[in-house]
Amino acid sequence: MGIPERLERTALFVPATNWHRIEKAAASEADAVCIDLEDAVPAEQKAASRANVIRALRELDFGRRIRMFRINGLDTPFAYRDLIEVVEAAGDRLDLVMLPKAGSAGDIEFVDRLLTQIEQSKGWARRIGIEAQIETARGFMYCREIAAASRRLEALIFGPGDFAASMGIPSSGIGDFDEHDALYPGHRFHAPMAAIVGAARGNLRGVALRAIDGPYAAFKDEPGFNLSCRIALAMGFDGKQLIHPAQIPIARSIFTPKPEAAAHAARVVAAYEAAAAEGRGAASLDGEMIDAANLRLAQVVAARAKRCREADAVSGKESHAR
């Protein structure tokens, strides 16, 4: 069984403590909205903040946006209550649960089993998905096993801030560039980022998952954020987690195929199909050979461009209606 086709170029985080920001996020141009019960919420407010998650899912119109919330880590006393209280009350309006600091296949299996029991108790036929953040040394080492742990799992997400802390890597901010990046001969997080994309695309269940890059905390640093998005795109990531609505247009533009790229991909597909219809195993376009590998690359770009056009068309209609 495959995973739902969800477009997640931009995933906007919003703290569960701030109702006004939740309302704004639900009406934003983001592809996904994640209401956060973990890092953005002080310990003494976590239990009470679940009510805002439930209220948002039950009362707000998220339109086409993916609806998710992030529970607390499984090493805390909050995680199981996050799942039970929110999902039992509003799971029929929920698309995904985000698990932070996933460190083993067992972590995913725990969330899967609890969701299964709640769904069975409620009689829901629609399955809630899981996104797992890879943001610790342990998660990095067991990334492959995590990716194959559950049919609910839809995405692996890189968490640069907690990963740096777990590994003892000096960093001045979450995902930001600093003097250490200038010294390092390459991208300092290349290894975990490549591992996440590889585990997502080639996991042992044979189902390609989404790969989402973590946030860039310096939201006023547009050049740095732009570069961070472009690096993630170059490494195969599908989108980016965001901490501020101002980051949405940049990330959406970068993770959307450019019109010229989409047009070229369509021409490649057409040229290959014409050659196949004539019994030729390869084709040429603009003086270059096109084989099955070129076709697969073009099909990925063409399919993604189509989904982006459709999503942005719906978003435009929603904005006009408001």
C-alpha cells in the first residue's frame, strides 16, 4: 500500500499556545500547518495547550492545507496524552501526527499501535499518517530501520537544531549558517541529510516517502534561507519546515519546478513516447539522447509541476474567496 500523495513544499509551524497565530497559519499559503506541542510550548502549558489543537482541528477551515500536530518526545510524560487526547477528540479532522526525535523503529511502532487502537475504538476507516523527525545521533544511525517501521509513515524530516546538540556540533542557531559553515569544506549536515533522503526513497517497504528539510530560524535572513532551501532541493528534499509565514513564498518558489523545467520535462516525455511508438528504444531532443533514465527524471519533474499547479490554483481560489 502506498502513501497518500501530499504536496509538502512548505510546512508552517505554529505554537499550540498562540490561538491567533494558529488562525493565521490555517489561512496561510502554506501547503501544511503543524501545530506544535513540543519545543514551542513550555512544560507547564503543554497539557492545557492540547485544547487549542483540538479546537483548531474542529473549528478552523484549513482548506487544502495538510493538518498535523507535533506531539512531545516519547521520552517525556506528555507524548501518550498528546496522542490520546487530541486524536480521540479530533482525529477525524487530522491528516498526520509528527513524532520528534525518532530514534528507532520501535518509536514509530508505538505511535502506530496507539493510533490503530484509537481509530478502531472510534470506528474510523481513514488512517492517520505519521511524519518522523530525524534529529538525534541515534535517529541518524537507525534512519533506515525507522523508514521501514510502519505503513503509516509518510515522511522523514531533518531536525538540524537538536541534531547539532546530539552530535556536539557547534551551531549558533537552528539550521542557520555561521562561521563554522564557512570553515567546513562542504555542507556540515550532508551526511544526515543524504541518509534521510536515501532512507525515504529506498526504504525496505518499497514505498517512497517524502523527505522534508528542517527549519531555518533566522527568518529575516532571506539570502541565507534561500541558500538553505536550494541546498535541500539539490539534495532531493521535497520541501522545508518554516517558522514564519514570511518564509512561505521563497520556499514555495524554490520547491516548485520552474516553468521552463516543466516544459522541458514534458517535451522529453513526449519525445520518448513518440520514439517508443515507432519501436525505437531511445530518442533524441535538441541534439541529446533520451533513454529510460532521462524519462524517469522527466516524469518526476512533470508530475511534481502538475501537482504544484493544481495546488496553487486551489490556493488562489481560496485567497480570492477570503
